[in-house]
Amino acid sequence: MHLLKIDKENYIGQADPYILESGGRYYIYTTGGDGVYAYESDSLLGEWSFAGKAFAVGDHRNYWAPSVIELDGVFYMYCSFEFYGDVPDKAGHRQTMFVAESRSPLGPFIHAKQLLHPFSIDSHIVKNEAGLFLFYSTNRYDSDRPGTYIVVDRMLDPWTAEGKPVTAVVPTLDEEIFMRDRFEKGVNWHTIEGAFYFREGEWQYLMYSGNCYEQPTYYVGYARAKTGETDLTKVKFEKYPDEHTYSPVLSANDFEEGTGHHSMIKSDGVWYAVYHARDKAADGLPGDRRNARICRMRVEDGIITAERYEDHI
């Protein structure tokens, strides 16, 4: 079900929606070509208002997949954009993770500082009793399934990563191939991105998106671990149901496609996923047509299932 209002005359897209609750209000941050855009509401399932641009640095472009955390009254945004002040990765990728701060969840987020080197995208910043941790995606080339995968690193403070990232989830399926023969004939490029971590009961979950939003097998899946370990760099996540089976929690259905890159929120004891998709039917929108949706998620004893409807939750 659609969540945010859509202005067809001034459509800027609502890809990679990240949801945050603070002080009884709700905020969503989205990918943007010239910055990160924000929305706000006093009710998760109520009316949402467009709040404008929350973060941008000069004339940099392609701000991807922000995540935001509130720590001691300060909001920190972790977001990547095309940065030409550092050496690109092996294939020329320049997306680079930055962190910025604000006293308001709507920004402006300022004092932007480079956190990681290229290629680094799709953050999820997490605080638990063991400290602060950052999940993000980066690239690897020396693998049977080269491509983008998810790592986790400890944060020494909100501005500084320890610099000892640990592999969390990697591509293992043909359905996770982003592009065949991308950089070399016979070598297919895979993608696991859009990390979102949460804990429910005895289980810890690391959800992710696989493939590319333009492909029919693009999907949200998850890895899990039944453990009391709180150091997230030590948690051994295993794909559900196993690393050889394509088993989407969210994927294309009868009314929407390009379904993925989500965040999760628990409200009144119920889990919800806020994700992006595009209508299968013509909707008159320009560009890639991704916009924010919401559905109920059941999280029970290590199993996550989605309840998706076109016109209600």
C-alpha cells in the first residue's frame, strides 16, 4: 500500500525509504539526485507531509539510502553520494559514505564528514548495549560471485568507524545477479545491499535487498541468528532458509514491482516494513517511478512473512 503522498507535477521519487520515530512523531528519509528528502507525520498510518530537503553538500549528486539515529538529542545521518575527493574503487565507483548531524530530525544535517572510502553505500546505523555499529555495503572482486555485499563495523563514536569491517551477508544465488558480464565476459556481478538489522526475542535478523530494482528477481530476504551475542561484529548470520534457496519476503506481485530496499519499525507491538516499489499499472510518473509503500510484517520464532495489500494494510 502507498504510504507517502505523490506530487505528479514535481515528482522527485521516494526510493530507499528509511523510517525513524522520535518524540512520538515519525520521519522518513529518501534517496534523491540532489540531496536527501524528508517526510513527517504524527501517525505512522496517518497523513504524511513533505518536509523538503534535509541533507545536501554543495553540488554533489546521487544521495543514496540514508539512515538516521538519535543519540543524546542529536540526530546523525549516514548517507553516501558521488564524491570526487577520494580515489574510486577498482571499477571506478565513487559512492562514498558520509555522516552529518542535526538538532532536528528534519535537518538541515550539517558538518558532513567522510566516514568511509569508495565504494560504501546503504547504511544502517544501530545502537545496542554493546555500543554503536554500522552495517553497509561495499564491493569485492576476488570471489566466485563478485559484487556488492554487506559488512558490519564497530563505531568508535558517531563520526568514526573502527575500520575493521566483518562480512555479514554475501551473494550466493543466481537470482542475486545484478548484471551478467558487467566488467568482464563470463563474470557476473551480484548485489546484496539495503541492510536493515533488528532483534526480536531470541533472534537477530539482518534483512537485505538482492539484485537490482529493474530486474524481475529483485527481492527482500533475510539472514538470522539465534544468539544472545551483543557485539554485532561477532554475530554469524545465516540466510533463510539457506544460502541456496531463493525465498523472498518481498518481491514483485500482481500490483507492484521493483519491490525492495526497506526499513522496519515496530508500532503498538506490530512490525511494519516501509519499502519502495513501482506500480505495475501505468501511473503517469516519470523516471524509475519508485515510491514508498508500507505493509505489516509477521516476525515469529525466526521467521519473517509479509502481508501485502494494494488498498489497505
